[in-house]
Amino acid sequence: MTASLDDQELAAVLAGLRLLQHALDHRTGLPNGISAIYTDAGPGLTSPQIDFLCRRLNTTRQTVKRDLTIEESRHSDERAPST
């Protein structure tokens, strides 16, 4: 599955994952509705798996931002007047 998220959406997903991880680490439990979503596809991710997923998502975001910056720089170089 592939989903395209803007920065605000990705930040919300990462925050939600970190809250989930916190609840698991501190054994505070999850609200029933959240618990149902969390286990909908089988056993939920463990805290280390959530950490790995967050790092993957952050790496993807940083790669996309870096690629956009490189692309923007390339286009500005093309528009720059020759001297």
C-alpha cells in the first residue's frame, strides 16, 4: 500500500504513532475504539516496530524534502542569467 501524505498529515501520523508507543511502553492502555483500529489487521506493532516505522517515515520525508530542494535549486540555476 502506498499513500501520499503532506507534511501536516505525516506529522499527525508520526504523533499518533508516538502516542501509541508511549501507551504501550507505559502500559496505560488504549481506548476501545483505538484498540480496535490498532489490532484490526492482527496483533499490533510492538514498541520497537513502531520506532522503526517512525524512522522509516521520517527518512522518507527527509528524502522527499531533499529531492525537492535539489530540484528547486536546479530550476533556479536554469533561470539565472548568464554572466
